[in-house]
Amino acid sequence: TSAAVFRAFEHVKAATLNMKDSLSKGQVSTSAIAGMNDFDVEIAYQDTKYNFSVKRTAPDVFRLTLNGKNMDVQYTETAEGALLATFGGETHRIFGQDEPLGLRLVVDGSTILMPSVFDPSELRTDVTGKVVRYLQDNGGNVEAGEPYVEVEAMKMIMPIKASESGRITHNLSPGSVINAGDLLASLELKDPSKVKKILNFEGELDIPVVELETNPQTVVANILAGFESDPEAAVQAALGSASDLDSAAEIVTNALTEFARVEAIFSGKLKDDVVRDLTKANADNLDVVIAENLAHQQLPMRTKLVLAMLRQVESFNDRFGVNQFPAPLLEALEVLARMEGKEYGEIKLAADNIIRESKVAPFADRVSELRAVLLDPETKFDELSRSPTLSAGVDLLTYLFADEDPAVRKAALEVYVRRMYRAHRISDVAVDETGGNLAATWTFRFSDIEESESVARRGILAVVPSVGAMNFPAILDKFASQEPVADVSLGPLND
């Protein structure tokens, strides 16, 4: 695991330097940025190969996956170049150095040499110098332990011996400068069975899985920066601990503002132009260019986080018992609602809905207002039923079916009937209450037929406190007892 952490760190470091070099030369491709956060690491040790998948979930956290098992590793580089890596509930000091023949690791003071996978068909040098001459013809045979080349190193001529027998192919020419680890010649082995097989590790490492302690708000910030994690879980954790509206709103506002800030850099512009502008503005700190592009490349994941935030905002009124949102949160929502581009469509719609809902008076206030209107002798129920305002919404009317004032109950039921049948011609509505059961009957005609040709129909609506208390035969008897309409249809009963 320590070797995988070291290799992963070196990969990110090298990829970052290469990306900066590319940007400094005026190149605008940013496709390599994705490879900084999601890549594979292969470690070979004692004839076994360990294939790790690596994802960065934070600037200082690797998630190593081996055979389906995840392990989070938090790391930091010391001034001396060593890594302090925390995983499995312990912190280890790791220092690594690549050598010609493998990786030398110093873990907590203990040195481990992890040789490169040895291929006996490759003849490599372990010294630095230059090739003097090959001792066999190209394509000739060489025996194991027999010198095959002479090299000059430290002003001395020294032979290098073949490790296996076979037919030799020269890879360099006399006079070539060589470094330790360079390939001098290749062998067609006399005995192919000499090739050592490296098997893949199939089990699980004997390291306990211990979750890293991370502030939930930090996880949210990391997702917004483009590092992979679970957006829904992050939002639940970040807002779950909020004790009041102000603290919860501040968390959401900061997240929405950061999302909008990054997307404003790219929205409506060509990516290449954005990269050029960012590079020019941050020539002394190209890490900024990489960071902004990394975040934007992860727009789908960041969108999921913002939508999860907005769903939480919708519950703020019920959760905290308040009627209005803080001004900074509303401003952040308005910025989202104004974003242009189909990729932001779902966010725009959600933000706009929240803004509109925030402008609607609380339910209790609207009920009180409608109640007063229903009791006003000047109110015309037919006009009220056609009102486009929410004050006469069906949710408010049905709520008032159980009002303590019989006059309010009856008025609410009549307006409800008129509102539900406002596409028809209603000639009369009668409401009465018997034995605690509220009922309305009415006569109506289809409005898409000439009135002189339209058949009069009758409807009935009964309000009962519960399904168990419903007496359907009595309701039908009540309907049958109504005075008949001269041309009433004997068609289906509307109830």
C-alpha cells in the first residue's frame, strides 16, 4: 500500500508538471487533467502484481481500490520530500526513490527494495558510461555467465555478463552513452521456461478499513472543486448538523455561489478561449488554470450536488419554522435562475420554483385570508371560484371543509364545486349539512354545446370525515330526493 501511495503521488506530481508545461507553451488541451484524478497504479512485489485503481476524492486524499475493496489515504508532503500517509487507522512516513533496478522505499525507517519486474530476455546495464564493444556478433549465441559486452565506466573497461543463454540482438552501437538501467541487448532465450510468471493478487490486503475524519462541509467543497464523492450523502451530512436557518442557509449559499462562479468562467464561451484567458491571467500560478478546468469538467457531479442542496432548501420552511429565506440565499438562487445554457436547465427550474414559492404567503396566512373572504357578504362565489390567485386554491378550500364555522364550511364547498366545474355552465349550487355530513348538489351544462341544445346534468359531492364513516346509500338517497330538473340527463352520476 505504501508503494501504491508513493506511485500515485508521483503520478499526480508528474502529470501536474506536464500540464503546466503544456499551458506555458500556449497549448489549450486540458484532456490530461482528468487523468490526474482517476488512474491505475501497478505494484509488483515477490512475483505478485497488485493492480490498484486510484481516485482523488480531495486534493490530499487518494481512494485506492484493490479487488473491489476501497481504502482512503490522506497524505501530505514534508519539507524533506517524504510523505506522511494516514490509512488503516495509522500514519506512516514514506520516502521513495526510483533506482535503475527498482523502487527503494523507506517506510517508518525500514528500507524495502521493490525490484522492477525482471525479464531475463532483457540485458541491462547497472553502470553509467559508454559502450566499448559487443563481444558476440549481432544474432550470435551467448551462454549464461559469459561476457557479452565491454563498457567504459570511471575510466575503466569492464565486461558485463549475460544472465541467461540465447541468441543476442544488440540494442546500441559502440560509443553509445549509457545510464544505469539502459537496455544493452535482447535475448531469444534458449530455455523459454526461464521467464518468470508474475501472478495477479486476487485477495484482500490485511489492512483494516478506517474512515478518515472529514468535515462534511469540506467534502462539499471538494465536490465543487471536481473531486469525486457522493453528492447526496455530502449534502445530507453538511446540512444535517445545521441547528438553525442562518447556518443552513450559509452552507447552501456558499455552495451555490461557488458553483455559479466557476460556471460563469465557461458559460457561453469556447473552451479554448477560456483556457487562453485563464493562462494569461494566472501565468504565475497555473495551478488556478488546472483547478478551474477540473471543476468544470465535473459539471454532472457538481450539478447533482447543487440539485441536492436545492431539495434541502425546499424543506427549510417546515424544518426551521420560518417564512422567508435570508437575502444572500435568495440572491444566490436568482443567479442560478438566470444561468444560460441547456446544461443548467434543471438547476434553473429548481431555483426559479424556490424563488416563486418564497414569495407566497404562509399557508396559515392564506387560509385566514380566504376564510375572511368567504365570510364577507359582498363576496360573489362564482367570481371567487374563477380567481387566478392562490388564495382560492383547492388546497385551501378543502382545508376549510373542516372549519369550526358552518358558514365557512358551506361557503368553501360551494366555491370548490364552482372552481372544479368552472369550464361548465353551472345554473345552481345547493349546500347543506346533515348529521355532520357536508354535501353539495348542482346542475350544470357542457359549455362547448349551445345552451339551447345542451342537456342539464346534476352532480353531487359529499364530504365525510373518513372512509369508514361514508354511507353511500344515504348519499344516493339524498341525490334522488332532489327535485328533478326538467331536462336532466339520466346518464352517469358525477360524484
